[in-house]
Amino acid sequence: MMEKIVLAARHISKEFADPLRVKVLSDVCFEIKAGEFVSVTGKSGCGKSTLLYILSTMDTVYEGELWIDGQLMKNRKEEQLAQVRNEKIGFVFQFHYLLKEFTVLQNVMLPGLKLNKYSKQEVEHRAMEKLTMLGIGDLALKNANHVSGGEKQRIAIARALINDPMIIMGDEPTGNLDKKNSELVFEIFKRLAEEYNQTMLIVTHDTSFARKTSRNIEMEDGQIINDIAVTDLV
């Protein structure tokens, strides 16, 4: 059985004109299949964060095509793209962006309530499931301000998972963490990919993280220079 293609980038190019025209992405092409754990690496300024903004539908000004779940994202209204983001994409950033006046549980519930697909009770139940799965169910009623940095990032992962997205996109998700917590976050991502067939696309500077993913896309000067399956996913 062929694995489903979750995301496809077809000949994506992007220019900035401020004040000179600068090409930041040039003819980027790749596909991501269900359950793949893909890292994107490259030096600062190589275009990897710009690419992630396009792939996440946040940036709509580019040449080429972006397909998510078999649907073309071009020429869609902002509310349609917002629906795609909320339903099909989970985000984990370098900074967790938790609302400090809310409890851990309330933070995780937010995208679920926004999607408006389940009752509040069901969203709460699902949020508790995700927290428990990540080993932090005991933090549910704590104020989000009163947990450690590593715990905050795990809460952010639970929040990203609440709507059962097709793909998790991460922008330097371990960039703010120490070695121990970075390894913990990697192990969570690996487990999600292996046990739950969760698709992952993670932009990272951390080469030791990237080496352990199942596939690494390396960028330079707005182009993909390497796209290799990493066999040592252990």
C-alpha cells in the first residue's frame, strides 16, 4: 500500500523586493508522506524559515504550488487557509506562546475550541488524553506560568496535537531548550511518528537532532541541495 502524500511543494520560488530584488527560494520541490519524520537544515538565511511560512499557508505570495492533503492551497481565501491551519497543521515553535493567565489544560484546549468540531467536554477530554500521553497529565490544572521550560514545550506539543493534525510543523522547537530537554522533545516526536504515524516537518539548526530524523532536507541559498533518508533512526 502506498503511503498517502500529506504535503507536496511543487516548484516553489519566492522573491523579496526591499529595496533590491532578492530570490530567497528557488524551485523547491519535495513531497512528504504520512508518518515521515522530516528535518530541514541549513545555515541562517538559507530560506528554511521562509519555506516553512509558505508550507504552513501563512505566506501566500510565492510562485509554484503547495498541496496539502491533496488540495491546492493557491487562490484560497484567508478564512479557508485558517481552517486548513487549524484542522490539518499543528505548530510547535521555539517559543511556546502559552497564555500565562490560563491553566495548562486551558492552553491545550484552545485550538480545539477554535475548530468548533467537538463539544467543550470532548475537547477537555482530548486535551487530557494528549497531556497524559506526553507524561504531563499531572500539570493540567497548574497555571501555565508555574511550569518549567521543558514542560512548557511539552504542553505546546500537546496543544499542537489537540485537533489530530495531518502534519506537525516545528520551527526550531528545541532552540530554546537545554540538551536534556532537547533530547526529550526529540524522543516525543520520534514516538509520535513511529507509534501514531504522525507526520513531522521540523526546521532546526540542531544537526544532532536532524541526524536522528528519518529524512533530512538540507538547504543552501534558497535551494534544496540534499534530500536524504537517514537510516539511523534508532
